[in-house]
Amino acid sequence: MPDRSQRSGPRRWTRESFLPFRLEALTPVFIGSGSDLSPLEYVIRQEGDVYALHLVDAAAWLQAAQDKADIRKALDSGEMLNLRRLMDEHLDAALYSLARVAVSSAALAENLRAHIKNPGSLSKAEVQPLPRSPVTMAPYIPGSSLKGALSTALIDRLDHGGLRAAGRDAYADEMKRLLGSIRDHSMQALKVSDIPIPPGATRIVAAAEARLNPEKPGTPKTPCEVLPPAASGGLPLYGRLLMDAAGIGLPGGKVLSFADLGTICKNFYEKRFREELGKFYQLPHLAEVGRRLKPVLSRMEKLDPQRELLLRVGHYSHVECVTVSENAPQARKGAGKTRTLADRELPFGWVVLCRCEEAEYKDGVARVEGAIKNARREREQVRAVREEEIRRAVEEQRKRAQAVAEARAKAAEEQRRKEREAAEREAALAALSPEERAIAEVAAPDAPEERSMELFARLDSLEGDLRVKAAAALRDCWQRLGKWQGKLSQKQQKKVAKVKQLLGE
């Protein structure tokens, strides 16, 4: 047991304690946030040739959309499966998106949407996200996960079977012997910062389980958000280590430097990588994965432990990488017979922390922070543009409705005017003699040709001024109908000639 009377004093953080590094992801990295995204927290949209998952402000959307009958009904009745379908169909991502993540394949995106759209689906259609800043909504790699992976390799280096021999009852005492008490724990001499990830740098992938026996199907896994390998492009990511100026002191007086940690991590993790490569990825049904891992193995072989730390972090690191060599893993029976792969292409979690100059670190962090700010600004601009489009659409709809209302009012007024004129005309006609009425009807601007023919037939029976008035009414009517001049039938020519004679033309 360590001597408690010889507790270490306050940690000494100096300029030399500041160890900036660049994170190099060799394979996809997934570290869970502690809670899964349900379809009431995201929507998937096709954007050109790609699909994207949008984390959304569902509460704001529900507040704005609750007046719609189908959404109100789903809310009132608690029909969450129907509500998630309505949300997928109607939510405007431009207005309510909080963050956007590309989906690695159309097949994965369509599969999730198919479950969401089907109220009878038994799938939760959940997605496991990376941790996110609640302020910027940018994902990040927790420093605690990196420190935990470092600790595993260190414990493996220090343990020589004591943990296994101690059993559960004396396990805590044995850990205290290796690293000290909680108050004097050796790893307090090391702090690891979180590593922010710029928006657009992560992907939603399928987590697929592969077995040693290809005939046995793998257990279904929830899709997850990953940091893709550095080789896939994107901004480099940076973090920092703070190490006590005296190094990491162990019970008994031994002190570890960064280079010591580099050697310990390389020995622990490279050994497990090679064992996994030989056990799984030389098999015929997983040989393509093995071919994809050749550059990863080459990178490990060239790793400089004086300046670089090899780690395996996050979910799906598998039991071998979280268990020390001489200890029995606390895992279910049959552990070590499966691997979980990202999109069936690569295993999860292999990274290298590469020490870098302070200037590179500052420039890299500034670029990532700038990308996060730009993404937030672009999202706000997209929202503002969409809000303006909606405002204009509403205004245009209002104008169209007003124009329709005005046109209807004008048409109604015109109809009333015509009805008044018709009534007045009818009243005026009623006061006339039958002959005068017949003349007035033909003189009307909407008189049909049949009326003019009827009046012409009565022309000889009229006398004096009535005959002249009838002739004038016929002339005006036929001029309006195109029956006065031009190409006319012989019969009509005779009628026109007679009217002209009566009018003295």
C-alpha cells in the first residue's frame, strides 16, 4: 500500500507541461453521447445526390405546427409513431435544423426513413450521435475517452497478474497499489482536452457485426455518427495534453514521460491490432477489410513513440482493447468471436495523437473554431432566407387572395349593373307599343340576329317614322354582326339594299 503521509503536493503546470497534438483518425471513431437520437429529434433529407440527417428543434416545430389538424390529433392521442411520420413529411429543415450530418449511403438513409414512415414498424429508427456542444451543436471527441484509453495501456504495463488474483473483493486495493489512491492517483498528473470537430466532418454510418463464422448472422446494431479516417479529407483536428512538469509519478517513485507513454501505448495497442488482423481479417469473408487495413498497419509500423500515441477509443473497441493482458474480461460468454465494422468496411476507433508545434496547434484550433462559427452563421443565413421566402409566399398568397376577392366583387357588381340595366330596359320596353318594342329590342347592343330578321319581316307593315327607326336599328345591328357590308349572301344584299333605300343612303 502507498504511504498516505507522503501525498504529492499541488500539480505543477508549466509551459513545458503544455503538449499540443494533432488527432489522426486511422479508422472511423464513434464515442457515444449517452443517449440515442429518436426520429422525434432528427429528420433525413435528400440534398441533390446525397442524404443528410438534420438534428432539429422539434419543440419549436410542434409549437408552430400544432394548429394543423393531423398533428394536433397525433399530439392529443399520444400517437408518437404517427407523429414521427408527420414530422418526417412536413418539418422544414431550413427553419428548424440545429446541425447537419451527412449519411454515408442512400441505402442507410432510405432504410431509416422507411421505418419512420411506417407506423407499424417495430424499429425505433434511432441513431447514436457523437457528444455535442449544447451552445454550438458541434460534435467533439471527449478528452476523457482518450485519457481512458491511455490508462488502459498503462495499467496493462504495470499489472503482472495482480488484478486477476485479487478478484472483485480486493480489486480496488490492487488498483490503488498500481496508481495510488483517489487523492493521489497517478493519472491526475495528466489532463486531456476535448477535441472539437467542425460541422460537416462527421458521417452517419451503419454499424454491422461480422462473425468468425460467416454462416451466423450478426446482431443488429444502431447506426452511429463517426469521425471518418483522416485520409477521407477535412480539417485536421487538434487537442492538448497537460502533463505535470515532473511527469506521471507512480507509487514507488517511478516517473513516466510522454515518450514512456508512447512506447507503452504502441506495445499494447499494436499487439492487439495485429492479433485482430490475423484472427478476423485474413478470413475469406473479411479479406477486403484486411486489404483496407494495410495502410493502417503501415502507419503503426512507422509510428514514433517519442512524439506519437497509438490508441483505440470509443464504442466497438472490443474487449481485447479494454482489458489488460493478465485479467479476465468481464464480458458475456462467447466474447471475441465478433467484430463491429463501419459500413462493413473498417473497424472502429484507431487513432494516433501526434505532438505538434504550438503554432500549428493554435492555427488548427482557430480554423476549426472558424469553421464552427461559419457553419452556425450559414445555418442562420439559410434560416433567414427561408423565413423571407415564407414571408414573401404568404404576402403573395395574401395579394392573390385579395385580387381574387376584388375580382369577385367587381364581377358581382358588374352582374348587378347588368341586371339593373336589363330591368330598366325591360321596364322601358313594357311602356312601348309592340312595334316600338320590336325596334328597341333590335337596337339593344346584345340583340341576336334572329330578332333583326323578325323585325325586317315586319318592315313593310310599319309606317312613317317607325319604318325609318326600324331601318336604322337594322343597320346598326347588322353592322355590329358583320352583316352590313363585305362578302354577303345575295339574300342579305337585297335586305341591306332595301334598308339603305329607306334611309336614303
